[in-house]
Amino acid sequence: MNNKTTILNSISWVFGIAVLAVGVIYTFYGNNPGLGVCLVFLSLIYLPPINDIMKEMLGFVIPATVKIILGIFITWVSSGVGELFNKINLVMMEAILP
């Protein structure tokens, strides 16, 4: 692996885990659990092991440009439309004061 691949894999891992966390928050603390489940499934396309499985089983992977466009859309939907920061505060308050 060269440095560029390592950096891209690291970014992919971080974004995939972040979207997975947002999906879990929306599933259990949001008013739209369907959005949360969709985000959990969409987060899987960013994880490198899932890319390897897709390439092996289906013979193709989702192109990087599609992932970037989808990532922008996910960020917009989760932060703007769904009031993500309010839900994170709710989760933090519940964790601190059970």
C-alpha cells in the first residue's frame, strides 16, 4: 500500500464509522428510525472490507465520485434536516444523567 491508498482508506473508515454512529443515534433517539436504518446501511459502503466483499462477490465497487456525492448528501441530511446536534445533546444528557 502506498501513502495515498492508506490516507484514502483512513478517511473512508472515519466517515463510515461516523455515518454508522449517526445512523444509530437516529434509529434509537430520532423521530425517524427509518432514516437511521438507511444511514446504517449506507455507512457500510464506506468501509474498506465491505468494498473487498463487493468486488469479490459482485465484481464491482462503487466509484469514489459516487461515494463523495453520497457523502455530501448524507452530511446535509443528517446535520441540517434531522437536527443531529440536538439529538447528540439528548444522548449525552441521558448518558450522564440516567
